[in-house]
Amino acid sequence: MKISKLVKTFKTYFSWDKKEVKKNTVEINKMIKELYNKKQSIEDKLKECEKKKDEKKLEEKRKAIKKLIKKAKKEFI
């Protein structure tokens, strides 16, 4: 899943009230796992990356995913 789609999905989740969050915990947990998988794949690509330009883009993506994971943990866990 693309990062932009993950961000949009979590923005929707953050706007929910507590009742909706409780109803959709399975869906939210699945998305959090998707975030961790995305973070891991970006870190793997970073290890293999040789070009500085690509490395910089991957690092920005990794930081964005990391922030989103932190915010999701704070909100839902």
C-alpha cells in the first residue's frame, strides 16, 4: 500500500470517536501492522540503496512512517 493511502486512512481513523474505534479495532490493528511492514521494507531498501538521492527520499519516507506509527500508538493503543 502506498504511503499516501496509509496517511489518508489514518487521518480518517483519527477523526473517529471512541465508539467507532472500539468497533473497528481489527481494521485499525491491521493498518498498524501494514505501517510496520512498510517501515521494514523501506529500511531494507535503505540498506541496499547506493545512490544518495534515493537514500534521502527513502529516509524521508521512513521518518514519515515512524511519525505515523507513533501517533497511531498514542491514539489507539
